[in-house]
Amino acid sequence: GGGGGSGGVARRIDIKSYARCQLPFALIYFTGGTHFNRSLRLLAKELGYTLSDQGLAQCKRSGDNNSGPRVWTGPSLAAAPQEEAFGA
């Protein structure tokens, strides 16, 4: 039967749609391990970028003392398919 009823297990499914140019970033985000994803995001941050499931772009912090939210300062960089990016 369904979920959530007595004795059932509730499930949640998120369905997302991405442009073809965003697919490599989405695949890394959703299929990479937590430690791997955090490491990639930290490396991107150290290099002045922001990495998400939607892309990799240069960014800066807005506001006084760079304490505000990150703001993309340009378009996302182009990416090869995941297989090419990791030399599979």
C-alpha cells in the first residue's frame, strides 16, 4: 500500500529538472559522497568560486566585511560530462 498510514513508511521524492549544461554538476552533487562534496565545495570556496548542483561560478560575499550572502559574479563555468571530468 501507500505510505504514512498505520505501520507504513512515509517516503519523500524530490524531482528536479536541469538544463543540459548543469547536468555534470547535478550528477556530482547527487551521486558523490558527503565528504567528497564538502571537499569540492571547500576547494571551490578557497579559489573564490561557489559550487552547487547548478554550477560552478566565481562569487563574492556582499555586505560589510564580506559577511553577507554569496553573490555569483558571472555565469557558471562550462563542464565536460562527469566521465570526462574524472578521466573514466
